Amino acid sequence: MSLHRYAPIRRRPVVSPTFQRSWRGVLALAGLSLLVACGGGGSGATGDGGTVAAPGSGLPSQDGCTYRYSLTGSTALTGADPLLAAQWHLNNTGQTGGTAGEDLRATLAWNLTRGDGVRVAVVDDAVETLHQDLQANVVTGASYNYRPLSIGNVHPLPCAADDDHGTAVAGIIAARDNNGVGGAGIAPRAGLVGYNALATSFVADLNDALGRGLADNGVYNNSWGSPDNGVLHRADASYLATIDNGIASGRGGRGAVYVFPAGNGGCYGTDSGTGACISETSGLDGYTNHRGVIVACSVDHRGRKPSYAEPGANLLVCGPSSNDNDSIGITTLALLGGFRNDFNGSSAATPMVSGVAALILAANPQLTWRDVRLILAQTARRNDSTDAGWVTSAFGPAHNGKYGFGVADANAAVTAARTWTSVGGASSLKSCGPYSRTPNTALPDSSGGSVAVRSDSVAVGADCAITRIEYVEVAFTASHAYAGDLRVRLVSPNGLVSELASERVCDGACGSFDDWRFGSVRHLGEPAAGTWTLQVSDAQAEDTGTWQAWGLRFWGR
């Protein structure tokens, strides 16, 4: 297959279906075995060391599976957590060869709260709710199983050995502390519910999971997203409506907190001539371009961007995860009551941020979804401080296209939350726009290393009452034979630049910029009034197109 531009290209395969879990690679479960009898259904008792008849694999040809679970190792309910010292993401002393202090400051935050009273929902493939390091935190009867039902729906248990993703994610957030087994979660006393909506291929199931338990769930962790292949992946309209409803009505109007990964497309292919990574930006995933979504980026044990991590103007804060070659991963839970030290990718970074969000809500339950976002951004710790990407604004904290506002700092966030004055929820969020433009200008092809930039501006008047921006949305329409050629940048009246899309090679057809919605948090704290400019260029050779229209909308206070 001949690909556009840098052919031939070595590239990793696209994962299907449309929604993919955001870990990297397939990792062996050393010393563990999963006994599954698919298609049989049957009956069984739930509980430690018992047999559970769990729903099926989600394939039409199978009506159920029997999940046989037996505990291994200690069943002590009290005592020190033997793997805590290995969890460098909680307290990095340099134990993995990384940089001491490059962590979440989580153990310091535990002096103030450990997440009591907050519920976190893990939307994933499965969650081993019977795991000995989760059981004490699992909310009885609140989880939900989306597989074809055999005996009930409250145990979203694994049905195959590769259904281990959600359990690892759940362990990062809410593994129980001081129970004599394993390690600890970031919010080790938070309530946990599991929704295995990724076990099916239905968008309706994902939407149901994102809206389930809204009265009680504070945080929804989503370690999944669109394939990382340079292609535009549009979010379903029903998903956008579900998030809108969640931030408006969740927790009695204070709103649910939704956390998603930036993605693993930082190096989804390589140029065989130069060996350079071919990457995409997080704004190409429609699921991460919504004002109600917190986008989590990744850093390694040195506090630096791993090659797989995607940059983007929509990144809020980062969480720790694996390094470039995954030789240093995250210690968390494995199936059958086991543990692992190799969890990786943006799948691991996302629950780091979810765990800190849970601690924030535990410290101050009256906070809204907007408060949580602002606290995370304003208390984030600047990592990799010498990186040239840090841009300081006169109106808000410094932002970096690789790192958002920095690494989430649990201790600083919890401290701030205790005395934070709420800015209100969705009902008090101001909006200006859309300000629409139709430049209908040709985008000439790049030639001889020269790239022609086309610009168009919008003057936002004083009638827009937003003096502190919280989110900017750009609607962009261009007709182009190869959308991967386009570079799109938004420039604020104060000269702050959001890189919304960069030129790239796509794995197949790139998709279409047809009223595509980009999101940016980079302009946090800026006033909306002034002249905003969109810059568009065709930055790769071959093909031309037309920039037809664009629009601008602001949310803030």
C-alpha cells in the first residue's frame, strides 16, 4: 500500500473497533492464569475465592462465560502495602533511575484526604471488582455489565485474558491502602464502580456508561479513544450531548468530571529515510475536543514527554506513565488478584489525573467540574522546566503544547481545594459566539521548503462579557485532497498561539475538515475581547485546497 509523502513508512497497525484502549502493546501476565469457559453461562456464587458466572464476551455467537477467580497470596486486611515503595508515581525517590520528585505528590496529599466519600467510575473493558486490593472500595451493586446478561449485571468481570485493562486502570485510582497486599491507589479510600462499556461495540453503551450514576459519581475515567493514525475521528453527536448533560446535571448540578487521554499517537509511524517519528496532535480525536473533558497527557519517571505522547492545545495536565520503550512502567493490579509493574501509555496517565480529581472532590465536595479543572491547571507542577515549549501568559499559568499546564500536583491541588471559592457550574458558564467567517481562500501548495500562510481575523468586541477564558472552540472547514497537509494555528490578541493541527502522514484517508471542532485550554485566563487570528497553511508538498470557513466560540467567566 502506497502512503502519501514519506513512503515507505513503518507504522503500527490501527486498532479496531473505533474505540481503542490507550495502553501500548500486549503485555504478558506472568505466573497468572485465567480460566474461562465462554458460551456456557451457568450459575455461581460471587465472592472471594468463589466462582462467578459472568456475562459473555460480547460476540453474537457466545451467550456467556464462566469466570473462575481464585485469590493468590495474602488475604490480610491490614498492614503495610508491600508494593508501595515501587509505585514511583506516588513518591519518586529515584528508585527506578528516574528523577526524584517527579511524581504526583500523592502521599503528601494523604495527610489531608485519601478520597473518602467520592465515587469514581471506570469506563473500560472490564474491572475485576472481586480483586483483593479493590473489594473494600467497590460500591456494592453500583457497577454495570454491558455484555449479554446471564445472571445479572453488577459484576463487569473479565471474560478473557486480554480483558485486563480496566482492572489495571482501577488499581491506579483506588487500590486500597494499608490492607497488607499490593500497593495503593492515588485515592485509596474512594468508592469505585466499573462499567465495561468497551466490551461491546455500541456507541449507545458508552453513552449510557458516561451518564450512568450521575447523581453519585464524581469522576469518570476513560482510558480509551480513537485510533492513533493521523486520521480525523469525529465524535458522535450523542456523545457530545451525553457530556453536556453530565456537566450540567451530575452531582446535583455541580457536574461530573470526565477525564480522557491525549492519546498514543506521538509516534504512530516513522520515516524510513530519517527515522523521525510521524505524529499527530490530540485535537484530531473528537472525543477530546469538548469543554467538559479534561485531557490528560503523559510524562515518564524523569518528568519528560515519552515518544508516544501526543501534544495539543487541549492538554490540561499530565500524569506519570511509562518511558519510551516501556522499560519503566506503572505498578498496579493484574487479573486473578495479581499485580503488575508494566502498565503503560496514556491509559496509565489518565487515571493518575482522575485520582487527583477524586482527592480534590473529597477535600471539598461542593466544588463543580469547572472548579476541578481550574484547580488542576493552577496548581500543576512545571516539569521539564528547561523545555522551550513553556509559554508564560500575563493572564494565566504557563502552558506547554507537550505538557499542558504541567504534572498534576495532588498535594497542592487538595490544599487549594479546601479554601477554593467556586466559580459555579455549567449554568453560570458564560459563552460568546460563534463568531463566523468565510474566507474562501486558496491554500497554495508548499514548494521548495517555502510554506505560504493564509490568515483571517475576528474582532471580538467588549459586548462579550468573558474577561477570563476557560475554553476556546474553533470550528474549521477546508476542502483539501489530503487534509494531513494542513497546519492550523489560533493566535490570541495577546500573541499566544494554539497549534490546533500540524502536518502529518495519515494511515489511509485523512478524513475531512468539515466543520471540525478544535478545542484549546491554552488561553486560560485571557480576556475574550480583541482580535483573534486563524493561520492556515498547506505545509507538505502535493495537493492543494481551499480554506472555506471558520468560527470561534468562547466559554468562561
